Amino acid sequence: MTHPDFDELVDVDVSPEERARLSRVHEALIAAGPPPELSPALARPPGEPVADVSPMFPKYPRRRLAATVVLAAALALAAFGGGYLLGSDEEFETTRVVRLHGTDAAPGAIASIRLGQRDSGGNWPMVLVVQGLKPLPGAGYYELYLVRDGRPLAACGSFDVEGQGQTRIRLSVAYDLERFDGWVVTKHVPPAPAEEEPLLTT
């Protein structure tokens, strides 16, 4: 039996403590495996009336009931956590999530782009969440680009960060996304020319 990869379930916009807690729940669920199936003869032990168990679980003995409730609670917690992390943005329904990883210029940085449905005007709503970028001096800023053949061609918006924690930026672009093959984040610290070396890339 295959299990989903933990990194596929949990997005980047989650604190290290919450990520560690969800990882422990994920590992516990995999280690526990599916609950054992009882034969019909054991499903209703002699001398234990069905009515004494629970009206919600009328066919389960008490011990099996307890194990089932614990497992169901853990599954619900994991599903809720994963659903919250990967859920829809409050202003649009997320149709695609693009993940970016840090390059040698910013090895500890990570990011995700949540894309919404293209609207009637041809605009793509999106939310960029970044973590691990350093604040830039002076009037410096970061820039998100669409790239083709490794070259940043279409600017999607600029942003600043206050610290190396998470920064969330709402953006909207009108480009035909099918014309591009990836995304990058670069930086610009005036008066120096804008740098094309990506700090984050797909």
C-alpha cells in the first residue's frame, strides 16, 4: 500500500512547530496501518449485548470502538490540517499550486504560488507565499517573473519582506501562462542594476 508524501500534503505557509506536529501525526497514521477486520463470529462476542456499545457504532465491541474513534480522530485532524494548508484562498478558489525552491543564492528559501481561475477579463488572481528571504537594504525589493527557456521575461509583481518568516502577497497577471515554462524570484537593490540571478525557482 502506497502513502502520500508528507511534503505533498503540507504547503510552505506553516510554522516549523505545526509542520513537526503534522509530521508526527502523518508518521503515526502510516505506522498504525488500517484497522484490523474482524470475522463475523468475533464482531459480536457472546454475552455482550449490542445495545450496550453505542448507538453510533452498533456493531463494534468496546475495544474496537475505542481504537476506531482514536483512528478516526487522527485522520480527521490530519485531513483538516492538510485541507487548511492547501485550501482555497478567501477571495478565490485555488485551482493550482506551484512550488518554488531556493537556489544557491538563497538555499533556505521556499515559496508557493496559488493560482485562481482566470476571470472574464483574462486576469489570473494569485497569492505568493515566501519564506526564508532576507530583508533588502534601502529601496531594494524582490520581483516575481515568469520565465521561458530559463530567462525572466514577464514581471508579475514586486514585494518586500520584513524578516525571514513568511510573507504573503496578492498578485494578478494577464499573461498567457501556457507561453511560459516556470517562475523565478529575483532581487533589485538600487542604484545597482536589477539582478537576473534567481533566488527562487520552479
